[in-house]
Amino acid sequence: MISRLRYCALACSVAGTLALGGSALASSPFHGTTIPAQTDVVSSGDVVPVTLKCPTGTIAHCVGLLVLKTSKPVAVGSRHEILQLGSHGFLIAPGKTSIVNTKISAEGVKLLKPDGRLVPNAITTSRDGAGHRVVTSRLIHVRNPGLLPAPPPTPTY
């Protein structure tokens, strides 16, 4: 389904660009989907709403996959490893912001329960209509709904 949408969006975008007298190849480079700084609250059903932005000037749409992983290795039995907490696909129009609802795994819910906070690494692998692939990542804050608001994230330089 997504590949059909991506093909249609690319064809319409290229046709529109050429109709306006432009070149389909003379576009700005694709920088990938942006993950803004955020503190998300886990909703019922263990779903985390993660906000993503598709850059303006992107050919067609931003299509990709959002993956939430632990930022540090955690104890799993006798080993320590980075866990994948959840993932979900997305399709975002250029210049738009979208909320991607990602279900947290049972292991992720166990990690969230002791103090009600979790700082996973949000990783997006996205492509534009021309097929340019970019991976972006950012630490986000996740908390249980009953907790006081989390402190604002520290800026990254």
C-alpha cells in the first residue's frame, strides 16, 4: 500500500514540477524526517504518541519507519543489551507534522514501571519520493500519565 502511494505521489510531484517549467532533478537534498524534542505520555494500551516532521521541499512524501530502542543496554536475564521497545511505519506530507502512535512492548512497559520514566532513542529511517534514504535519531522522554511533568530536555549542541 505504501509503495503504491509513494509511486503515485512521486509521479504527481514530478509531473507538477515539470508542468511549472522546473526540473524534477533540481530539488534541495533530503535531510530526513525531523524528531523534535518532546516528552510523551504513555496512553492506555501502552501506546506512545511520537511527533515527527517532514521537511518542506521534500519530493512527494516522507515514508519510513520509526523505531524506539533503549538508549543504554538493559539487563535481560544474565545479559545486557539494547532492546527494541516498539516500531511503526509512517507517511507524512512535505512540510507537515504527524503523530506516530507506537505500541510499547511488554519489556518496555516493565522498564517504565519502576519510576514511571523512560528515555528511549527514537530512530527514523525515511525516504523521499526520489528514493533518498536518511536515518535520524533523537532521545525522547516518555512517562506514565500519573506523574508530574518531566523536566524539559537538555538542549543538544
